[in-house]
Amino acid sequence: MAIQRCSKCVLADDFPGIRFDEQGVCNYCHSWDRRWKHFDYQAAERELVEIFETARSKGRAYDCLVPYSGGRDSSYVLYLCKEKYGLRPLAVTFNNLFMSDYALKNIFSTVPRLGVDHVMVTFRPDQLKQFYRAMILRGGEFCSICTSGINYVTTLYQRKFKIPLVLSGVSSRVDEQSPFEVTSTHPAYVRKVLLEAGFSRQDIDALLIRRQYELPALEKVKLKLLDADFISLNVPDYLPWDNQEIQRVLEEELDWQTPDRKQDHIDCCFAPVKSFLKSKQIPGCIFKQEKYSQLIRDGQMTRAEAMSSLEQAIANEHVPPPEFSDFLQFFALSEEGVANPEGRSHLDYITKEDTEIQESVFYKMLSIPWKLVKVIRS
Ligand SMILES: [Zn+2]
């Protein structure tokens, strides 16, 4: 049977949770329109500036922490923090062990140019490699380990300096917003896989440091009372994220070397392998269609362009990318080892309910006087 695709974006009829209206437009397009079509960037920027002011008024060693991959968006966030909004950022990089030369080069040119403090953390490289390996073999992917590492360094330094804000370069407007059925990097899943692979709880907990949203109610209250909690937000969700302007800043003001303007994730050597492994989990290039659909909605790509790229990607989905042999060698894996004929993924380990935040009644009750205090204060 022929695949039906949304008449506006390129999502297919087997995409999780998809519904079409009479015009053949999907519910994901409609919810994107509701949020972004008439988005008031002026109001959003005012809100952002207010958040920045509050952070600055705390007088900490750093006003904000920027998880810094050396990619385009996080570099631009760092630039905006320092140059446009006059914040004191701390840039924090997790060395995932396969950062690209471009990323490293750009980090070492951007950081001194902007004059910001920067830390790069390498976490037990031998152990980390074993974690990745176990995840590839059991979960069919490796991004969840990297995500855990980014959270590890972010949480570690946020706590160390009590930094009130964490600012990321992820965009809800143009980056893929995968539903749970497609992708999860949730710590509950990572923990389960690594436990099953035989790692000790102690070793796992060393990397999978608890995130703010995972803390029990009392600890959250304690953080708030000590003023040690933090707000985490995506800067591109508050400001127009103009690709041409970003490129200009990177090249002219930060002396960037960009390999290919069209490529995503120039910061990771194995990014093409990510898509290749993804299509073993869910055949039909489900992953690419999400990114293309976001770009169409945002007017950065036409549907015809997206369809032709998607068809090409689907036709080649079983062809390993050039980086594949390096990838296998790096993690001491065989081609058969990563074949994943059963389509293993996070879905074999957790359900959606496992990822939902369980707030206790006690915490909910405590948050009422807390909100009152905030209202009175303002
Ligand atoms: Zn659509």
C-alpha cells in the first residue's frame, strides 16, 4: 500500500501519533503553527532579558552556563550571552571522545576571542567507551550516552558554582522534536541498559548524575530554599534564529571554519552513523523526515526539496556512511554486532510512563505558598 504523507510536511502515515485533517495536513503541522506561526519575538525577547536580569542580580561567579559542543548553535548562544546581553557565561564541553576536528578548532578560536571561561571534561574514557559499546549492542544507538555525559558536566558545574541559568542552542522551532516512540535518551533507559550489561550501580551513577527533574520533592524544595536551583532554557525559542546572521557572526566575528554549510551536527564525527543506526531501529528514514518537516514548516526548505532528499535517503538507508568503519574500529565492534535485526531500541527497556515526572502531593502543596511568596516579591 502506498504511503500517505502530510500534504504540507513530509511525515508519513506510520509516524507515531499522526492524524490528518480533510486537507491532508497533519496534527504536527497544526501544533507547530499554533506555537510558531504568529510567535511574538519582541515579547519573548523581553521575557528573556528579564530572566537574564534576575540571573545577573544574584551576583554569582557566572550568570549562566552554556553546554558547549563547538557546533554552530551553541557557539552562537555563547556569542549572544557575552556580546549582546553582557552576561558572564561559563562554557562547558563534554568530551564525548569523538568530537570533530572542526568542533575542537572552533572551540579553541571562539573561547579566547569571546574571552569567556571554558572547561572541557573527559570522563573516564575507557569506561565511557564501554558504556557506548554496551548501548550500541543493546539499545542500537549511542547518542543517549553522549546526552548523559552532557547532562553530567552541566549539572556538575551548575552545582559547583550555583549558576542560576543553563542556556542551550537547541531549537524547538527547527530541530526535530521526536515523540517518545521514536527517540529517548532518558536516564531511566540508560540506567537499565547499563545495569543489564553488567556495570556496577556505582559506575553507572558516576556518569548518570541526577538531573534537577529527577530529584525527590524534598531535595527540590531544599534547592529552591538555598537558591541553588536553576532555570534551563533553549535560547532559540526566544529569539529569531536567522541562519544567515549566525553564519555571518561565526565567520566574521569568531573566525570560524565551516566544512559544509548544509550539514547538521558538524561537531560530531559519527553523526552520519547515528542516522544509519536509527534506520535499523525504524526502517523508512523516520528520523530525517522529522528534521525536513520542521524546516518546511519554518520556510527553510520546500516540500519538493525535502521529498527528493528523503527519497534518496530512503534508497540509501542500508548503505553504511564513510565513517562506519572508523566507528566499528573505535568501539571494537563487528558489522554483525551492530546489524540489529530485531530493531532493538529504548522501547525494549522503558515505557512512556517511566519518563513522566512523579510529583508528590507534598511537593505540590509546598509549591503553593512558594508561588505566593514569588507574587508578593514581584
Ligand atoms: Zn505535516
